[in-house]
Amino acid sequence: MKPTPVVIACLAVLILAFGAGAGHAQDTPWPERGYDVTHRWGLGAYSSDAPASVRYFWDTRYGVDAGLGFSIEDNEGRNRTEIVLDGGFLYALAPGQRVNFFLRPGVQFRNLSAENGTTSTIRLSGAFEAEFFLTQSLSLGARTGVFVDSVSPAGSGGDRADGGTYRGFVTEAGFHFYLGRRE
């Protein structure tokens, strides 16, 4: 799988920000356990399937995130509509100074409607995620993991199960902006 321009841009920003922050580490001390984003809503874009994302932590170790994706294609009279709902539980394995590492079990529902019928897919996934804070409110992140799909195809085809690993070193990259500020 060839990295997309979004993935490359996010990685470049991560590298530049980490390098710039390393030179100022003595001038600007970072909090002992990273930035506290508990009880703050994080809005952003993460998954290419469900890019509109919201994230919330009720504790420094526990949180949830959810995403929504919607697309309509009209290709020479062939209409296609797709809706994706994605959600996951975030468990911080190693909260750090500017980087948090999470285990993210998740579930995704995908509904694809075309002229030949509707195909529904339920995906169960397990992923590792790293979230790097550029500021107290802005983070960049990346995740990779494994999945199992249960597919109900359109027409008379039987249900099937697929699974595997996400391809590539970084499979999904994105950002979150956390609203409000902790005092």
C-alpha cells in the first residue's frame, strides 16, 4: 500500500514538531503526564472511512471516540450511497509527556447502497494508536491494527467473514482539536 499525501503530511508535521520541541525542552517544561484533556471534547478527522471524528476522555486513561462518514457518487446514472459509523474505546497504555499510546478496540458499521442492492458490513477491530500533542489543544495521531469483517452482500449471495491486518506501517493518520482549556 502506497502512503497517501495525508499520511505523509501528518508524519512530516510530527517529525518537524518533535524536532522543534526537543530543542526547547529545557525552556518550556512539559507536564509530567502529558496534557490533561479529560472532560474536553476533541473534534477532528481520523479515518478515511469515517473522517468526521469526536473524542472524549473521562479519565487520563479512559476515553471513547466516534466517527461518521458519508458519500454519494453518481457515475453515469449509477448511484451509490455509503454511510459509515465507527466507534472505539481508548485505553491509554502509556500516557507520556507529549505522546500517548492507546489500545483501541472498535466496531464499525458500513452500509453501501447501489442499484444492485445494499451491502452491510460490521467490522470488529483492535488497534494500537499514538497521539502526539503539538499544543495543549492540538494532537496528531496514527493507528494500525487487525480487523474481522462480517459482510452481508447485496442480492442472494451468502454472508461471509473476512479479516486481516491493516496494510502499511501507518494505516490511518489524523488530528484532533480539543475544545476548552483545563485550569
